[in-house]
Amino acid sequence: MGSYEENYLDKRPQSLCHMCGKCCRVVTTSTPYETLKKMAEENDKGAIDFLSIFVPYESIEAARQADSEVVDNIINRLSEDGNYIEDETTFYCCKYLQDDNLCSNYENRPVLCRHCPSSPWSIVPPGCGFEGWLFWKREEEKEKIRRAKEELLELKLLKKRKNSPETLQKIEAVEQKILRNIDMYKKYGSENW
Ligand code: SF4
Ligand code: SF4
């Protein structure tokens, strides 16, 4: 199977980043700001890291003034997936981003920056150097799920043969593993791939 690092992070060509700073200037999270603050109080490392660098914009309009294209891209993408709730959405800017778009905290930047874009389905700013690469990574994942579905069909045929109870049990265990894997991608639409 391989780890997240082996399968994704280590393969990500960092040279694709052309250092426009857009992903540091306008950012949002799926977790509302108030919840993030509570999580940080309860020592959640991810929330603490996030709030240690990102400062909220006063309003969505204020974020639009910083970069309306990025704000609207995020809102559109979240809306397409039915995940945009205006009242619960806060945009942030990193306090370490310099006017020349470079990071003044580069050597000490938290893990969330080192992992960004952290998944093939990450929402990146329009024109981000990773756009094309992320597209191909998504296609690779889809291909894996299509192959897994073919394996399921083969297992279904196998189950129709005369099997011992032990063999049947093993086949069903493999089936369950494959189904769990497909289910992990459900939020991205794996049922239709
Ligand atoms: S938006 Fe993309 S290209 Fe720009 S700094 Fe972020 S990762 Fe690099
Ligand atoms: S710490 Fe640096 S890399 Fe991370 S968001 Fe801020 S400016 Fe960007």
C-alpha cells in the first residue's frame, strides 16, 4: 500500500511551485473559526499550528480585496460540492507572507505548509503550478478505484463457484477491504468512476 509520504508527498515535484504566494494570502478551512479556537484550547496540534500562522480577514469582502479570484474560486468549488456555508466560512492570510510573496518563516513553517497541496483534491488558487499535476494524481486515483471495482466483479464470480466455508470467508474479507477502500473516496464521487 505505501504511506502517504511514499504515495503522494515524496512524489510531488516541489519545483512546480512558482511562488506566487496565493495559497498563503487567502486560505480557508472546513472547520469554522470558533471551532478551531476551541480545538486549539484543547491542544489539537493541527488547530494550534493553523492559528499560529493564519490571521482571519474581517469579512469575506476584505478577503476579496486581497484576492477576489482566489476567494471566488474557493467559494465556487465548495458550493459545487455542497460544502459552502457562508456564515461558517472565514478566510485567513498568513502573517509570515512578505510583500514579495515569499515566506519569512520558511525554515520553521508548520507541517500544514510543508504538505500543501495536501491531496489530489486540494483546492488550489487558479494558476497554481500544481494544477496539472493534481489533475493527473486524481486520474491515477480514479484508475485505481476502477481496477478495484473490476476485482470486485471477479470476486463475485469466484463466489458462485463451489467454495469451502474458509475460502468463502477469505473472499468476503477481500471484498470488504476493497469496498472500504472505494468508500474512502466516496466524498470525491467514487461511486461514479
Ligand atoms: S498557489 Fe501554488 S504556485 Fe502559488 S505559492 Fe501556492 S503552491 Fe506555489
Ligand atoms: S508560514 Fe510561510 S509557507 Fe506557510 S502559509 Fe505562511 S507564508 Fe505560506
